[in-house]
Amino acid sequence: MNKKYTLPFLVIVAIILTDQWTKLYIKNHFFLGEEIAVLGNWFKLHFTENYGMAFGIEFGGKLGKVLLTLFRIVFVGGIFWYILDLLKKNAGSIYVLAWTMIAAGAIGNIIDSVFYGVLFQYDSWFHGRVVDMFYFPLFQTTIPTWFPFWAGEEFEFFRPVFNVADAAISVGFVLILLFQKQAPAESNSNGAQEIESY
């Protein structure tokens, strides 16, 4: 294997294996809704399952679930094509790593969606629920009464429960924003030559 492909390959394998190991451990050792404190009250393992998109958003019922999973598969295929293009153009390693993390995270959640319904015998292919477990309720407060729309409501940061795949996608997205200058410049060499001729 070409050396420049080795790191992205290893990152993808490491993220997927870690993601699936944690999910299968939680799935087989916790009951749904079970929660244990890991570090005080600010880091907990909380077993929940997500049938739809991020934050539990759903659309279109059974058909919508299949379409969502198929869209994710096509999306990942596009990301892999882009990663190969980045490697050919010698893009910055962190920028490539960022896209690799996003692809690996998406694959991790696709595995749940495609296989878990059959593996755990609660539904058919493409109808699995994504397993989430990391919960960081760093602080809770009440929104001031002068604040519009949500005045007086309870607010918790960070409320969403997520998994290794979600974390990889989020970190990858942040790295893309921070290191977008490492992306290869898309320049038109013919246009540049014409400009220089003037």
C-alpha cells in the first residue's frame, strides 16, 4: 500500500473498530436508559438509541429511514472519492485526516442503521437504531426571564448523547474549518497563462 494511503486507512479502521466496540459493549451490558457516572456528575455513560438523524430527528417513517441510510452511503462514497482526490493532489495531512474522520464516523453509524435491527432481532435490514452513550451534562441553569422565547426554561449544556462516530464527525468538521488552507488550490492553469501574457 502506498504510504500516503496508510494513515487514512488506519484512521478509518481505528475509528470504526472503536465505535463498534463501544456500541456493542453498551448494547450488551446496559439496559436502555441505564446511566452510570464515570467522572462525577459531568461525564456519564447513558444508553440511548437514535432511530433517525442527529438529535433524534426523524422523517418519513420506515421509508424515510431507508432513504436516509441510502443517502448516507452515497454521501460516504462521495467523501471517499474526494479523499482520493486530495491524496493525489498532496493536500495537507490534517485536512485529509479531517475528511477521513468524517467518513469513518459516517460508516460507523451506517453499520448500526443497516445491521443492528437484524443483529439484535428487533427490526429488518436498514431499520437499525444508532447506539449512543456519551453524556456530558457540564452544567444546568435556568434561562433568565428577560431572554426571548425560552425565558424561565431549564437549560443544560451539553444535553445531546453521542457516540465515537459522532465525535469523529464533529472533530473532523472543526479541523476542516481550522485547516481549510491545506486544501489544494483549484486553479485554471490556462487562465493563469492568459493573464500572464497580457
